[in-house]
Amino acid sequence: MPLLIASGDGVLVNTSSVNGFWASPGPGMPNTAYSTAKFAVRGFSEALIEDVRVHAPQVRVAVVMPGHLGTDIVANSFRARGLPAPEHMSDAQLEELVPGDTQAKLVSAGLLAEGASADELRQMLVRANADFRDKAPVSASEAATVILDGVRSGAWRILVGEDARRIDAAVRAKPDAAYDYAELFSQAEEPAAGTPER
């Protein structure tokens, strides 16, 4: 912060998530620690906006709230837990990462075959990482462009991706239904043509 203040026109950009305003990736999918962290990043950033207005008006703060971006967050999460890439995990590591009850949920969701072997589970994790990255609606480079454009325009709140904009609009329109999924998205409006990215 001292360097930003000394620069005369610095911008502090913090990255939160859609899970910084909606604490769920979907029905039956708790995400407590991640959502708590992302709400904290958003709250800290919003508090800093007023702090810099008072103490360093030459500095701006922006908070980025992306939806699903094409990144290696799945593989990086494994590494952060001290685990190797899924194809190199031992059977014990697989069992710790995806215990029997979680495997049963994957089977009931049609993501894993009943009685799947450890190798089949490894391959499912490899596919999940690749699909999360490669089939995302927004690439990392597209997200970078949206973020830089938002910062340049002076925005303090930058939503990245259509999913982020739709979830934000739905939660704002129906805050009491934020976790009643059917109600929340029952009348989610399509954004108007020409709606800006941020």
C-alpha cells in the first residue's frame, strides 16, 4: 500500500468470486471455507474503498468477482493440499480425497460408474480438471481483458462472465430466495443486449 500511495495513481485490485456474494456452487454442494474467504475478500475490498478515499484519495480499489473461468484451480487445489496430479495419486490418497460417501454421490449424479475402480476415479478427476479449464465459458486471457477494461474505466466492482452477472442479478432481485434454487432462478432475466462485461 505505501508503494501505491507513493505512485500517485495506484489501483489495488483484489479477486473475490461469485462465491463472495452467493455462498454456494449449487444444491447439495457446501463450499463453506471457500465462500467465507471470498466474502472476506469482498468485504475487505469494499471497506478499503472508503479507507483510501479518506487517507489516500489518489489510490483506487477494485474487487473482481469472476464466475467460472478456464483455470487450473482444480489441479492447483490438489497441489495446495500436498497431493500429486490425479493420475499419480495412490489409492490411499484417492480414498482420502474422494471418500466412499462422496463417490456414492458422484455415482448418483452420473459422474462415476457404479463400482468404479481406482483408475477410473483417477481418470474422472483428470477429466474434471481438464473440463473445468478447457470447457469454461470464459478463458483466463478473456478474464484478464475484462478486468483490465474494468480497472481502466474506473469500476470498483468487476463481474467476470455471464454466470457471474446472472447470479448477481438473481441474488439482488430475490435476496430472500438466494438459497432456494428453484425460486432464485425461476424468472432470472437474460441481460439486455449490449450489457457491459463488468
